[in-house]
Amino acid sequence: MLTNIQSLIIDMDGVLWRDSSPIGNLSAIFQRIRTRGIKFVFATNNGTKSPEQYTQKLASFGVDVEPWQVVTSALGVAQMLKRRFPAGGQIYVIGEEGVKIALRDQGFGIATIENAEESIAVVMGIDRGISFEKMGEAALLVRRGVPFYATNPDKSFPTPRGEVPGAGAWISVIVTATGVEPIIAGKPYPFLMEMALERLGTKMEETLVIGDRLETDIAAGQAVGCPTALVLSGVASREQAEAWTPRPTLIIQDLEALVR
């Protein structure tokens, strides 16, 4: 751990767990972090769950946190849309409950395929119930000029068996079909990092961003001027990390090695 670090912004998938399998003894890891007096929040591109659902998952691994300590791409996209459409409206969503909860909390309704024509925006995230009908409706709306938003550009998603298509893979289908690029809330864009820093109340140079993806986690941390730590427990390899420009501040095996 760098000596000046006062707080951490920690990714989840590939850092804390692979699907439902924890990476290391999370209870002991976070006890060490707390013993050192270091604050932390989690910032994840995975918007499938609400902050409350993530706190429950963390608690199942012996890590007790509060919902304010979890920032998701779903929260980010909902805040973006609230700024653009303060009066609310119907949103056509390809995504799971985390996205829908975040949008409802900001006063938006969730459009169905049957009333999709009323939508003021299209939002895409990872959706394990995706279908040709859902994708087709999204393409029709985007081609018509309805604003297109996305939670994150992650091309793949780590599971214990390997990588499966992530939100970015599905989003690319709509981009190919329409020629329209979405406005993205998640990493590598700075919105989630700015939300996390605001919640922590620490300076950029005192806040270490930890993740397993160079093109999202590390790029996002670098974009806001934070030192970064690439863990090798997820997607990126050491060779890829050493070739990345600018190189991550730290390259470590996993989160446990960082706090050991």
C-alpha cells in the first residue's frame, strides 16, 4: 500500500469475487483495511444489483458496509438522465433490476415492449434475459432518434468458468445496427469516479483506485488523477499491465496481497 493513501475506490467483479466465488478471505482483508484507518467505497460497472443488494452479498462474505459505500453504473446512468430529464418519463431498459431500481428512485417509469414508443430514452446494461425482441425494439427507438444511454462498455464478464459477453458486447449490436454510440455512465468515463470521490471526501492523490481491467478501472482512475492498482485476479495479465500506457501505479496479484 502506498504510504499517502487515505482511501480506496474498489471494483467488485474480478477483484472481490468471480460471480458467487470470493477471491480470498474478504472478511480478513477488510478488517485489515479498517485497522489501518483507510476509508473505502466500491465502484462497479456491474449495475445488475442495487447498492442494498450488493451490501447483502458483501455481508454474506463477512464484510459489513452501508449502501452509500456502493456506487454502480446504474446509479450513474440514472443521475445522468435525471439531469437531462428532470420531469421524468418512461425509459426503455435492457438491463436487470439494479438499473430499474436506480431509475425508479430518480422518478422514472420503466417502459415495456408494448409501450416502448412512449420512451424518452433507451438504457442498456447487461441483461441475462436478453432477447431478439428486446434488442429489436431498442434498435428501432435509437434509429428514430431517442437518446441512447448505457451503463458500461465492458465487453466481457468474469465467471468461475471464464469470460462471458458483458454489457459492451450487447451494446455493440445496437451500435452496429444504428450507427449511434451511447452516452456511457460507467468506467472508463469519470462520472463514477467523481461520485466515489465525493462520497469519500478525500483528495485524488490520496485515493487509490483498484481494479482488474485496464481499459475501464485503471483508465477511469487515471482520468481523474488518482493512483491506480491493477490486480491480476480478474481479466488483465501482468504482461498487458506492463505494456499499458501510462502504467498502473501498482501491479499486484490480488487485493489480499495489497493489504497484507
